[in-house]
Amino acid sequence: MLKYILQRLGMMIVVVLGISFIVFTIMNLTPGNAAQLILGQSASPEQVAKLEAELGLTDPFFVRYFDYMVNAVQGDLGTSYQTGLSVWGEIMARFPLTLTLAAVAMFFAALIGVPVGVISAVRQYSFVDGVSTVAALIFASIPSFVLGLILMLVFALNLGWFPATGIQDISGYVLPAVTLSTATMATLVRMTRSTML
């Protein structure tokens, strides 16, 4: 068992390193100049070159990647170009809200997905089973960002039932939680149905 866990941890480290390298490479190949974006279009070439040197953008690719990984392992994700604050601090400031939203979304998914899957299995080949199966396939195939925009347009902008942005009270969690929970809910319906059968 310990050997299996160590193998999985080793694979996870390899995957994380691979993904970080791919993302870092893609960001390096994207057009544009980070120093130019920070300073704006009115900055002189000398100012841009100075900031590039300060940010280490003139270093070779592998040197920048190595520095990035060493700093990331130590918990230093750098400074935000937009706010000038620590990236780690920005992430941690939003983490409790993200965790709460994820928990609410999982609660919605389990609250609806498991009972619908059980009913669908108990009444196999019935009208309820057919509707739940088709609905699960539709919800599993709709991208979250499309569903989120549709829900925002209908329930926030047109009907005014929920806020379009921000979370001031409990109603602010509804649309994001429903958006995040639909794909998981569809998976739970199908898994619960097949397991019950």
C-alpha cells in the first residue's frame, strides 16, 4: 500500500512539473511584452528595457523557468502586475469564498443528483428515467461558462431574482453554485443509476 501511495505521489509530481512547463512555455510564446503592458504604450524603450531587466525577462527561458519553480516551491508566486500585491496573498484573500462556493455547489449536486439517480434506477425505462437521463446528458455537455451566462441573463438581468455579480448575502451563491454543480450533478445521476441497477 505504501509503495502504491509513493508511486501515485511521484506521478503527481511529474504531472505538475509537466503542466507547469507547458503553461510556462505557452505564456512565453504568446505575443506581447509584459513590461510594455505594465508601463503602458506611452513608455519609452529605455523604460521598457529597464523593467524587463528588473523582472528577469531578459534571462534565458530555462533560467526563468527554474527560478519560477524554485520560488513557487518556496511559496513565492511573485507580485501581481496589476495590483502590485503578492500573488499568494491575493489567492489566500479569495480562498475562503472559493471554498464556500465549492462546498455549496457539491451540496447542490449531491442533494439533487443522488435522489434523481435512485428514482431513475427504481423506475427503470419509465418516463422519469428517460427525462432524467436526457437531462443529465444535456447538463453534462453544456460548458459551465455558457450555462453561467445563460443563468445570469435570465435570472439576474431579466428577472432580477439574484445578483449578477458579487456575493453580499446568501442569494449571491445561488447562480454560481448552480452553474458549478450541474456537471457534477449529471455525473452523480448517471453513476447512482448504474450503481443501483
